[in-house]
Amino acid sequence: MAEEVTCNFFKLSFGEWKGLRYDIKTLAFLTEEEVAPGVLAHLVKYTSSPEQHTSRASRIDFYRICLQDDNIIDALQRDRRIELTPLALYVITHELVHIIRFSKFQQRFDLEPRERTWEETIVHNIATEILKPMNMPALQSVLSAYDPLTARSSSALDDRYLYAHDSF
Ligand SMILES: [Zn+2]
């Protein structure tokens, strides 16, 4: 569902969508490096090694959305207004927006902390635009709870809701 609405929003052709290399994995299937404490999802970028591909054009990037199920369940328990389906929908849509922006070179993967804060706001706003037309009332609580501009540090929600964007 997240894939469909995101694809439509960016008006990606079927070929462009297929060109995005990514997968989504849950905690049980993650390697040690892919597990990130304190965040809901960890986006990991894999790039084929230079020995395999000499020119930049033939370099292959692959993204993995690593869902940290334990932290997602914690977030649900902390705030009863948050439901699993809209939260999962938001998290996956948010990560897909990151991937599309990185893939289209609208944003670099290795951002400075200040640029990253700004990027999080942009990505949140795009994800909100994408999800707003969906007829799911419980989504509104998720969208406002995870708005980086209004999320209070003292809120019942984890203010360390940060996506780590690691590359190796
Ligand atoms: Zn993010």
C-alpha cells in the first residue's frame, strides 16, 4: 500500500519504480549492523564495490529498510493513539521517500547533522502529502506525533525518532 501511493505521488513509471533497488526486512532477518537501537527504522545503503564496477555509472546502489519491530511495538505501547497499521504505513512511506530522493540525486546520503534535520522535515512533509488523501482516520495521530517540527522532547513518544542513514 505504501509502495503504491508513493509511486503514484512521484508519478514514477513502472520502469523507474523497478529501477529502485530496495527491500524491507524485519528485525528477525537483520544482521548485527542493521539493528539500530532507539529508532523505528534504519535505512542502510549498500553500494557495489569499486573493484566490481569501475565507472560510477555502473555502480549499483541497494537500499534496505530495516524495520526495528521491537521499537515500533514500544512506540505503540507508549502512546495509545498510535495504531500499528498507520504507523507501519507512515514508516515505510517515509523511508521510500528517502530512497527516491537519494536515487534521484535530490539529496546526498551522507548528510551533516543540520542538513539531516532539514531533510527529515522535508521527507516528513512529503510523506504527509502522500498519505493525507488516504481514508484512514488513525493516520492523523501518527502524522502529527512524528512531525519533526512539533514533536516535543517531553512527549510520550520517543524524541529520538531519528533515522540513521548509514552507508558501508
Ligand atoms: Zn527519515
